[in-house]
Amino acid sequence: MADFKEIDEARKILGLEETATLKEIRDAYRKLALKYHPDKCQGNRKESEEMFKKITAAYDIIMAYCAGYRYSFKKRDIEDTVKEMDEEIFRNFFDDWFGNPDL
């Protein structure tokens, strides 16, 4: 298992914030993989190959960390998680409607 330093570096390579969903991790990887894939690169092929290897290694480190995460199915933990998700949805909704003067 990778340590914090390796996982944090992998997170930065993928351009992830300090918290991310699995979907955000996958989307970040796919976006970068398409951009730097050696068969699709517009610039220096050698640089693209190296970056593609870094991106793939970073994704593997992050996914190994996520695969080892222990999820809690205790009632209290589920309630806390659902509450946190509901608050985030409400906050995003509120910010979009009332926090953005362009709307």
C-alpha cells in the first residue's frame, strides 16, 4: 500500500482536490489519458508517453487506495453521510440560484 506522500502526489497528477468521488477520479483519469495518449498526441510523442505512464501509475495508486477503503454500514455512519450529502446538494443549489449574480 502506498503512503500519504505517494497518494498525495498521485492526486495532484490527476488534478484532484483533497476529496473526490470515484466518478471524479475516473473522469479526471479519462480526460488526462485522452489528452496524453501517445497515439493521439499533437506534440512530442516521447513526452506524451512519459506523461501517460505517470497518469496511469497515479490512477493505479489512487484506485488501490480506494479499493482498500473500509465502508461503514452502521446506522449512525450512514445517517451522517446522507446528511452531509444532502447539505452539499442544498449548498450547491443555493449557491447556483442565490450566489451567482449571472443567473
